[in-house]
Amino acid sequence: MKRSIIALAFAVLLFPLQSMGQAKLKVGLMLPYSGTYAALGDAIEKGFRLYLAEQGGRIAGREVEFVKLDDESDPAKATDNANKLVKRDNVDVLVGTVHSGVAMAMAKVAKDNGTLLIIPNAGAVAVTGPMCAENIFRSSFSNWQPGYAMGEVAAKRGAKKVVTITWKYAAGDESVGGFKESFEKAGGQVVKELSLPFPNVEFQPLLTEIAAIKPDAVYTFFAGGGAVKFVKDYAAAGLKDKIPLYGAGFITDGTLEAQGADAQGLLTTLHYGDGLDVPKDKTFRAAYAKAYGAQPDVYAVQGYDAAQMLAIGLNAAGGDVSKKAEIAKAIVAAKIDSPRGTFTIGANHNPVQDMYLRQVVGKDNKVIGVATPALADPGRGCKM
Ligand code: PHB
């Protein structure tokens, strides 16, 4: 009797300690679940959850709990939305988002509050440039990277005069900036930069302008629903067989089902593609197909790798999100075993990775070569 009372007392005493040690890890998932980028947010979450499921639902021993928020890809609501997750919901880590304008607001909130932030898509150059911070990481790319790789490809393929067309916001501007940098270094010239506000899809007047200019090629950044429509409109305007369309790979990623014949043959550059000879990709694809009954795209890979990076950082910090130096040290030292191929994280916390050249064949973005190996974002203005 006495013994069992003592045991009970111990159990009562120990229980809160144990549950404290095992406190759930609250992950704030701030992604677009509506609008032109909705499918991208969904793929990122699926990738993230797949990695987590492979770890038995735990990161650094802590069970994961999600708080989800639809950011609508709306920069005007982004600061309030990120603050809600950090201050009201007390998340331990922020994971998001797709849209660069929203991501910049998230980075500011993360910086001001010291919250760990992992960006599973948005390529905003500023986030790993002037705004870079010990607690901010990206598992995806900088907008500059695919653009820079494609500028070299376009020049090598003999283009001299190119027109660019994109949405007028950070992602479009920076993608075009990367393209222009390498293309003009190689002797080419961007003769006209066309744009329309995000997320508009009234492409017709701009396509008419392209037809009148008759450049050697067109470089484009669009993604999600807007990318589907742009590729279809480009073909419908009769431009597909006349003026080669080159793009950052988002123009044909996760979109081929809807684009069909209008996308066939398009050349793009990106850090992922179909037919990679990467063992990790084969197991990832099989697991993704089994879990969701669909093939993964670049966004799913970035979500998966965001979860991997979080695990690498938190494992090194014993699950303690406040140990920012330990987390950063482990992530920067890691070789990340990604479906895209192994990559590392540079000093500015952006992936250093191969940029593949891909061509659309059927429903695949078939990898036909490496456009630029181990490409690092220059991290201009980043002081850490
Ligand atoms: C961005 O806003 O940075 C962005 C959005 C969608 C993409 C790529 C980049 O597919």
C-alpha cells in the first residue's frame, strides 16, 4: 500500500516534467491555399508531411502540431498573418511561403521576434541578401538562380535579342534580373521587359507586342495557374513555333496536365526535374505516389526538404528552437539528401545547387543536362 502511494506520488511528480520535455513542436504553416498559387501551397504541405511521417510524426523527439493559415499570396495581409502565428498561436517555427512579397513580410516578423523561419519556396533575393539572418533559411532557390542559368543557355543557343515577360513583383523582377545578368555578360541583349501586375492573366496585348518585336527568344517567369494560362495563350497566339519560349522551370512545373500539347518541347531551367538518376528521388517519388496518389513536383520537394532542414537543425539543438547558433551551424554544415540531388546551404542560408536544363516531353520535365552546376546565389548585401 505504502509503496504504491509512493509510486503514485512519483508518477504525479514526474508526469508534468515528462510532458514538458516532450512538449509538442508547434509549426506555423503559412501558405497559399487559395488563388493562383493554391496548388503550390498544397504540394509544399504534402512534401513536408511526408518527411514528418517518415520520422514517425516527430522532429527531434517532439510530436509536431500544425497551425495552418491561408496567406492568399497577399502581401498586404502578410505582416498581420505572420504576427498572428507568432504572437497569438505562439508557434515554435514558421514555415512559408510561396509568394516573395509575403515572404519578405514574414522574414521581417521572424527577425523582429527571433522566430525560426524556413521558406519552402519564395525566392525573394532580399531574404538571403540584405535581410539575411541567423534564424532564416530557404529550402528552395533564390529567384536569381534559375534566371541566371537560363541566360547562359539562351546565349549558348544563339539568341541575341530577347524580350522578357513576367508579373511585376519581386519574383518576376529578380528572375528577369538573373537572366539578364548572365545573358548580357555573354553578349546578348534584353530589348524589352514586359510585365503585368500579379496575379493578372490578360496576356493578349503583351503577346501582340512580342509578335511585333520579333525577338530571337522570349524569357518568362510565371507560376501556378498563371503559368498554365500563359503557355496556352502563347501557343494560341501562334508564337510557339516562331519564337522559342525559355523560362524559369516554374512555367511548366506542376502544370503539364493542364497545359497539354501547348507545353511540348519547352526548355526551362530549375533545381528539379523528371528522370533524375538520384536514388533518393526514386524512393521519394514512390512514397509520395503511395501517400497521395499523385506525382510530386518541385514544390513538394521543397516542402520535404524544409522539414529535413528543420530536423537537422533541431536535432543538433536537442529540440530547443531558441538555440539559434546551434541550429544554423548544423544546417550550414549539412549535406542535404534531397530528391533533387544532394545540396548544401550557403553562408546566406540559400541552397547551393545544380540548375538542370529540362525539356517538356509528354507529362515530364525531362532533365536533359545540367545548365549550371552548384550555383550559389551571390547573397549581395547579406552580412551575418
Ligand atoms: C515567388 O514569389 O518567389 C515565387 C512564386 C512562385 C514560384 C516561384 C517563385 O513558382
